[in-house]
Amino acid sequence: MFDVVTMRFNVAQLLRSPVGSERRYELADDITGIDDSITVLGPLTGKIRLLRTSDGILVTGRLHTVVSIPCRRCLEAFAQAAEVSLEEQFCPSIDIYTGVGIPPEDTEEAANRIDGHHLLDLTEVVRQNLLLALPMSPLCKPDCLGLCPVCGANLNIESCGCHPEMSDPRLESLHQLL
Ligand SMILES: [Zn+2]
Ligand SMILES: [Zn+2]
């Protein structure tokens, strides 16, 4: 059995545990508004593991959600499933025993800092990984016909008759290269 949790974890107890200790969680969180460029259609769900390492906590997991993104050909928004794979090292910003501040490593991302209250927040790393997980050239369907270059009609819905030769699949695939 897993506790169902959100993307913020209090890791004080895990930081006091020996290296190799772990916690496993079933995550389910509303990520509406996580990024201005994404419209979220469903919760973020999946399994997460927090592992105590010598430097901090390694978070691994595979998470799923559904977002709405615009098709690059017809510009219509469509639902796209996204899988976010996480493998992120988080480091404490204060010593768990003494409370003394720990300066960040040069290579350390601000998003990968555990805060002074021992809260580990996955929101920013999830946002970054979600953006990377989305297709660079999303298509609502593999054979999306796109928009008429003359009148702008959505050719999936109507045929406007402006350029009958554009419906030639060989020209269409040439067109996609441009
Ligand atoms: Zn489309
Ligand atoms: Zn047209």
C-alpha cells in the first residue's frame, strides 16, 4: 500500500535515515497552471521513490498526465498523453542536525534544493521534464491535413477547393519539409 501524496514531501525523517533508506509513494496531484504554455487536462499520477544518498535525496519515478496542445499543422488543440521520467538528485540547504546553512554546489539547480523546512518540492523539475516530454512537432493525427494556405480553412473539416493540387500526398509531404 502506498500513501497517495502531492508533489511536496517533508523529508526531515528521511534525511536523518541511513544512506540507502527509501520511501515509496503513489503520487496524484493537480498540476493545473504548472506552465503557461500547457493546458492540463488530467492529474499527474504515478509512482515515486525517494532514496537517501550521501549527498541528499535521489528522486526517481515515472509519472503520467494528459495535456492539451496545439497541432502544428491545423493549430487545433488536442489531448496528448505525456510521460514524465524523473531521476533528480535533491540536496539539503541546511544541515539536518545542526540547522547550519549548506552553500549550493556550482552545478546545482535551484529547483533541486530542499528548503530550510526540509520540504522537497518536485513542481519545478516536473515542469521542466514535462516540457521535454512533449513532442516537438505535435500532430493531432498522423494524417492531419492542416490549414489551407490560401483561405485558412481547416482541411480536416472542410475542403475549400482553393488548391486542389495541394491534396496530392506527394506535394503534401514536400510541403511539410518547408
Ligand atoms: Zn492537426
Ligand atoms: Zn482554401
